[in-house]
Amino acid sequence: MKRVCEVAIVGSGFAGSLLARVLAVLGYDVMLLERGAHPRFAIGESTTPLANLSLERLAVRYGLADCYSLATHGRWIAQVPEVRRGLKRGFTFYRHHPGERFAEHGLDSERLLVAASPEDALSDTHWLRADVDHHFVRRAVEAGVTYLDLTELTSASFDESGVRLDGRRDGDAVEVEAGFVIDASGAGGFLPRQLAIPSGLDRTHTRSALVYSHFDDVRLMRDVAPSLPQGPYPDDWAAVHHLIDEGWMYSLRFDHGTTSAGFLLTPRAVARLGASSREPEWLWHLLLDRYPTIGQLFGDARPTMPIGFVPKVQHRLTRAAGARWALLPHAYAFVDPLFSTGIAWGLRAVERLALAFEDAAKGERRPDIATLERYDAALSAEGDQIDLVVAGAYEAREHFDLFAAQAMLYFATVSFSEVSQRLGGGDAVAWNGFLGVGDPVLDPVPRQSFERLRRVTRATGGQSDERERAEFVEWIGRTIAPRNVAGLADPSRRNLYPIDTEVLIERHALLDMSREQVLEKLPALRGLGPPPHIRRASTWLHTATT
Ligand SMILES: Cc1cc2nc3c(=O)[nH]c(=O)nc-3n(C[C@H](O)[C@H](O)[C@H](O)COP(=O)(O)OP(=O)(O)OC[C@H]3O[C@@H](n4cnc5c(N)ncnc54)[C@H](O)[C@@H]3O)c2cc1C
């Protein structure tokens, strides 16, 4: 089988399929090559406001009505109810201690809730990836993408005229000639192996192993710890994070009752537990037994597939793009799911490459070298930044006051980006640095914070005194102040943060806007615009490409 196309995309996760579809909408001849077949299980499920903002921008710019629907829980269940998802109102964190039930200690609470949306209808979602990725593939095919599943690629060769990919499908040889190739194969790493791109893992700090599955019959925290004071949203309808001595656990509940859950374990814990030589089931139950409240939550839970173990979830490369090729973020780097950065980062890259191909549509029909270098530099800086924020949080984990302060750095950064992008708008913001990269205030902070945390905890297993910790908390509050439009790092909130538009209005000057300007633009915080906007964009695009 021999095929010729302008762009070949390897890997049909949501990111590869969505980019393939956008390029088809722009008039490119696109092939999407997948090793497996849909529907299939995939991990990485919890979205964030920045992810949904990217989805809305893609929807509006390229006329993708379903993407607009998928960007909030309310629109999703109204428009695409057959695609399964979960309600995510925010980020919930609890610190557990071995042998102790989770307790609420008043003002010293080891519970942190940060709302990401003011109400259910506007909220983020957890994606049941089997359904969502299948949906995106089908929509790509409808848009004109040629899709080949069950295709095992064996080689890629580049020359002046283009790229040649060889592989096999159902015993037959497959040969694809393309002008440009995009690797969306995630940790599969097809192109990195072909191009022998060196690993960049040694420049990163975060290391964790994973024990995970999907489960039915997981109990609610509300039922297991009914005396918790009311938070800004129901604790369980969120990305729930249980911090433990060995690392942390995520728990993401889908609307149909299944829960995706996994423990991320530090190398020290892996060694201490002998995790690599044990059955994942054994490890799972050991951790449930060690933490009574988590044990109660998952005591009657039944895995819907075998519990899996991944000894190291991190990967990182030293190049993300070159002449005639580019990697999507998950093919380039992965840090850790703490703070759910993966989907948002992936969608941002889809936007950037889509804009690059838009610019190229009337010329070379592939992004120019300067744009690819810009893309490479952006991913490199952002990969480092995600690593520093997450590594800092791991470092801080021993003490909830330190952890909550480090979390404030993440939340201040993303809430400032979200609000300024929603109020300030424009599609070029897709090139704005992710997680504060390039921001004159925030850019250096994750590195400084990580170094400070290491000094505070002395990097030797949590020795630190209260005064040093209080200084760190105070430093974070002071440092994020010029970007703190969400009223974060406020002790009077007792670690329970709702969406507070009053604070946003009060702090208008941080956005370089007058109070009246912020008031006028407030509706934009609820979404970029209703479907007619999409229809207009669609018409514009059709005219522009024909
Ligand atoms: C434990 C864990 C939890 C996570 N949780 C979150 C979270 O809560 N929120 C979040 O935002 N992110 C999370 N992530 C990150 C998230 O998983 C990724 O950002 C996301 O999956 C990237 O999607 P993608 O479409 O780029 O790639 P993938 O989902 O990795 O899809 C890659 C596709 O390529 C195919 N493929 C692989 N190799 C080949 C090949 N050689 N040829 C052809 N096809 C190939 C695969 O079959 C697959 O279909 C998590 C990651 C992990 C490890």
C-alpha cells in the first residue's frame, strides 16, 4: 500500500486526531497512522480551565462545534451525552498519615480545595479517554483525514523532498510519502527513535512510578469523612489528590460511576516497598491498608481491568522539532500528573501548530524553520517549568503548609493566564508561554521556589522548622501578589478557595485594565461566545480555504 500526503501524523490520541482534523479543515491532505485501534483505554483524563480555553479557541477559529461543547460539563452533557465524562469542579487535596484516619484540624487543616469554575454547568471535566479519543478520530475522518489503524511503523527517512514512512498493516507493507510528519505517539516515541534524539531526562528532577486502574464502587469522601466543613464545591467532584508519605494518589470520578485512580510513588518509596518486584495488586492493597481513609474509600472498589504498574512515568527529549517534523508535547516530555498539565499543554501545541500551518497554507505548505525553532524553544522551556513546579510540590509534600503554598504558585500562574487570555483574547495567545514561561514576574519563580524548598526541607526527608516554613509561605504570597487575581494565599480562606469575581474586579490593575473594563468583559469568563460565533468562523474559514 503506497500513499502520498502533505502531512502524516503518527498516533491518534486526542491531540493527534484533533490536529489532523484542523489541518484537514485548513485544506491539507492528512494521514493519521495509529498502531492500535479505537476505542481503547488511555490514561490522562482530567482537564483544566486552560485546556478548555484552548478547546474553545480551536472550536471558534476552525468551526469545530463539538469542541465548543466539550469545553464545559454543561454543554457536553447537553450536546454530546454519548461521550462519557466526569464533572470536575476543581482541585481537592488531602494529606494522609500512615495508620491515621484523615482528620480535619480546623485552621491547621490538611485539606485544600481550589475551585476552577463557579458552577457545574461551566465546569471542567474528566475525559473517559476511550470515548473521547474515539470521538476525535471519527470527527477527523469526517473532516477528510485518511486514517489507518493497526499500523506498525518501522522506519522514517528524510530527504530534501520529504519524509518516507514504512510499516506494516495486516501483514501488508505500508509506505507513506509526506511533506511533513508530526509525532503524536505520546510515550510511544516513534520519531525520537528514528531520529535518535538524545534523552533530556537528566535535566529534570521529578521521578515517580505508577500503580493504577479504573474502579467501580469507590466511595465518596463525603460519606467516609462526613464532618468535613463545607467547601466551595462538593469535594469529590474534582481531581482528588491524596498526599501520602510515599507520594500521592489521584482519584477522578466519571459521571457513570467509574473512577480512575493511581498512586504515584517516589523512587525512595519504590525501593523501600520493593515495588518493582511485587505484583501491582499487592502494592495497591498495601497502600490501602496503610492509609485507613483511603482504604475505606477503595475498600469495596472493583478494578475494571488489571491493576497496572509503570516503574517510571517520566520521559524527556532534547529536541521537539526540525525541518519537516515536530513532536507534540506528550511525545516530547512527560513529568507527572500532579496539577493535570498534560491535556492543556497538548492542546496548546495543537493550536500553535495549527496557526503555523495556517501561515504556511499559501506558501510552502509546511511550517518554516523559524516557527519550528520557536516551537522547539517553547516546549523546552515549558517542559522545564512543569518539572520545577511539580518537583517543588513533591519536595514540599511532607508538610502541608509548604505544599499548599507551592500549590498557590501553580494556581496563581494558571488563573492569571486564564483570566488574561479570556479578557484580553486573540488567538496569538496560543504562543504565550505555558505555566508562566516568559512572564517577567512568574518565569523565574518555579526554579527559585524549588531551590528554597530544597533548603527548607534540607532535601533529607522533611527536617524543617516552623519558622523556615512560615517564611516560605510568606515568600510565595509576596511573590505571586502581582499576578494573584484569584485571591489565593489568603489565610482567612482556610485553604478553601471559591471563584471570587469580587477579588478579580478589585484587582483589575493587575490585568492592566480599569475596573469598568473588567466589569464590561466579565461575561467572557463564562465562555468565548455562543455557537453562532462558531458558525461565523466556519463560514469565514470555508471562504478562506476555497
Ligand atoms: C498516570 C498519568 C496520569 C495523567 N493524568 C493526567 C491528567 O489528569 N490530566 C492531564 O491533563 N494529563 C494527564 N496525563 C497526561 C496525559 O496522559 C497526556 O498529556 C495525554 O495522554 C497526551 O495525549 P496525546 O494524544 O498527545 O497522546 P497519547 O494519549 O499518548 O496517544 C498516543 C497515541 O499514539 C499511539 N501510538 C503510540 N506509538 C505509536 C506508533 N509507533 N505508531 C502509531 N501510533 C502509535 C497510541 O496507541 C495512542 O493512541 C497523565 C499521564 C499519566 C502517565
